[in-house]
Amino acid sequence: MTRQELIDQRMAGEAREAQLRLHTRRHFIRESAMGLGALAIGYMIGGCGNNSLPATTAVAFDPAHPLLPKSPPFAGKARSVIYLHMAGAPSQLELFDYKPELMKMDGQDCPPSLMEGKQFAFIRGVPKMLGPQAKFSRHGQSGSWVSENLPHFSTVVDEVSFLKAVTTDQFNHAPAQLLMHTGSPRLGRPSIGSWVTYGLGTDNQNLPGFVVLTSGGSFPDAGKSVWGSGFLPSVYQGVQCRSEGDPVLFINDPDGMSRNVRRASVDAINAANMQEYKEYNDPEILSRISQYEMAFRMQITAPEVMNINDEPSYIHEMYGTKPGEACFANNVLLARKLVEKGVRFVQLFDWGWDAHGDNASNSLNIGMINKYRSIDKPVTALLLDLKQRGLLEETLVVWGGEFGRTPMMENRNGAQNPFKGRDHHTDAFTIWMAGGGIKKGITYGETDEIGYYAIKGKVEAYDIQATILNQLGFNHETFTYPFQGRPFRLTDVAGKVINEIIA
């Protein structure tokens, strides 16, 4: 062997040694650290007895095919969810929670007892009480109270279960939205749509399992985190689509690229990704491969599903849609089309419900009327349309905001605003559910005579999340995902199913 060959052999050996050391460190950090932590935790828990933690629900997770349909632990009454979130928090006192006693107090100074020990966003000094800024009447066989602001919705109240005593402990928009949708007021937890698609997959492999549609001109205050996947594999995060133009940016092939060339490019990218997976065994790489494949399939399916132009004229009239525009009505119709095509969870965020009364555009008695009108027809149409298609019983529809509104008028720096508005309120607000095995035409929960405190049937975000999971076939206490050495769940360590509204 020549001197040069000896040098080459030695250098090759040193390179292999360096690569082995690098792989060993990477393997230890990436693969073993959590395992050692889990061993330690398991030992400590084992010393306390096997019943320290509830049993968990194992979800069959196939990293190569993460969205394949899965069966829930027990038969759920709902197969899909449409969640309509009014970002900014609508006033329950102008929509569903009728308080004639509050009208009698209109313009009076707020009693000091209502202010003591409370936190508000913009109330300073002694505010004035503010009576309902709408007329109310009973509707349907259920006799449910609905204001004049929702004349169309008042015709379908017998399909709905109202939760009148919802509470929260977050009075700022972003943390309250995060709590409602991820079970935590802080960043980093998976959204409820991500949990659902992780647990159930989706019935249509050519579309995402979790689709998000936004309207109102802005994102929710919490941003895209309210549809993020947190510590779940990223394939389960919500896919935001648009109701005008291409449903997803760059969904069409560039000029000069054929379908076959696109297929070949995706195959080449995924071959490189698979090679990386074999080297590092990172399941996120398989998620990336799955997402490339999904994007390719969506090029055929999504444009057709996301096109509302072909809907008959009576459907457009029914929903109040405006083809070619980005609006809430269009998104509601798209939500129906998506669940009809097998999408598991459709999340709508409509921004602009923060009725502070800063100016005429968002005062309760002027600007908010436009918001009420923008949702009245489409939400009513959604319930009727799902019902006539035989989809309502297997589709759970949820409507609400992140908190409620105060029965006193907002003021800033001790001065009353010229435009009437209400401040953030954590102690009482209204959410309603329909379809998906929910009782029809009932009201659960009650607030006091001015709508300030929940006095009967009090529920919180965790209870709503537990109920949604229950209707889909999951026990919220055992439906978990291992993270940082312990099983995490959507409802954390709280929550109870609201059995009173389940059929």
C-alpha cells in the first residue's frame, strides 16, 4: 500500500468516526432524552400506584398516511364540525340574553358592588348602566328569546341549544381566543380542530382534514395560533383557504409546467425527504411528504369544491352570498360544501365584533347592526341547508365568541363615550350549538336579572371542548398526546361534558 493510500484510508476512517460521533450525539439528544425523561416520570408515577393517572386513548397514528379515517373509541353522533367564531366577542345582551330589568336601569350610575374586585379593559370611574339596544321577542315552539337583530335566525331556534351562562377567566381577546380554541391562554397548544383531525383523520384524502376560512378584513387577535397544531404533528394544523380567487395561493401550475412535470418534481422532492427520514427517523419529515402529496391532490379537488359559482340561484339567495368577494356568507356556504365532501373540521373566524363604541362604525346601535345582518341569513341558511341534505344530525355546528359584554356602558378616563359600547366581560356570555346529536330548542343556563353573573348552569371553555369531543366519540379525559414526558389533553385538567344538551 502506497503512502498516499495509507493517508486516504486514515482520513476516511477519521471521517467515519466524526460522522459516528455526530450521529451518536444527535441520536442521544433527539431520540433518547425524552425516553430517559419518560422512564424517570414513569418510575415516580409507578411508586405512587398505577391509578394515579387516567387511562389514555391510543390513536393509531400512521406517519406515512396521517389523515386516513379512524374510528373513535365509541360511536359519536357527529362526523364533522363547523365552528363559527365571532372574533371580538358579540354582545349577548343585544342578541340572546333578554334583560328587561336592565332596561329599567338604563342611564343610572353603576352600583359599586359590580365594580369591586373586577378587571375591565376600558371602564374607568363610575360607568352608566346600559339597557338592551334592541327589542326582544320569543320564537318557535321553544319560546327562545332572540332580538330583532336576527330576524332570520329567529325562525330556526327550535334546532338550537343555547348555553346562556358561559364564563371565562380571560378578558383580553388573544388569550381568551386561545383558551376557547386550544384549552390554554398561552401559545403552543394544539387547536381543537387539530385534535379532532389527529383523532379521526378525514374522509376525503384529496382535501385537508381541517380547513380555516376568515372574513371581516383581519385575522383574530390571537393570529394563526388559534388553528395551529402546537405539539401535534404539523400535518394536523388548519389549512387556511380563501373565498375569492384561488382557494390556496400557488395552487395552479406555473406557465410551462404540465401536470406530469409537477408529479415528477413532487416525486423527486419526496424521494429526498424519504432519504432524510431514513437517516434521522424524524416523523415530521413524513408529515412534510404527506403535505406535498396533499398539495398535489388538492390541485384537482380544491378549485372545484371551493367554487360557489355553480351553486343554484336559490342557494345564493338563501345564504346571501356574493360570488367573487371575500365575505362571511361565502365562507358559510363553503363550509357546507366542505363537510359535504368529507372535511372533518371547518373553522370560520369573522373579525369585527369588538363593540367598544369608539365611533359610529362599531357602536352597538349603529355599526353593529351591519355585523348582525352579515351573519343572520347565512347562519340560518346553513342550518336549513344541512338539514335538507340530511347532514345536520351528523354535523355539529357551534357559534360564539371568546367572552361576553358588560351590562354597563364603557367609559374611558372616567368619561362616557358619545357612542354606546360595552366592555369585555368574563362572567357571562352566550354560545349555541346545533346538530350532531345536540338537543333541539332548549336553553341551558341562566344569568342574573341584568346579565352580569352566571347563576345557573354555568359552563366554561373546557366544558364546551369536552362536549364537542364527546359528540365525535372521544372521552376528553383519556384522549391525549404524549409531550414533554406526560400525556397532554385538550381540556388540560378540567372540563365536563354538558349532558343536559345532549339528545
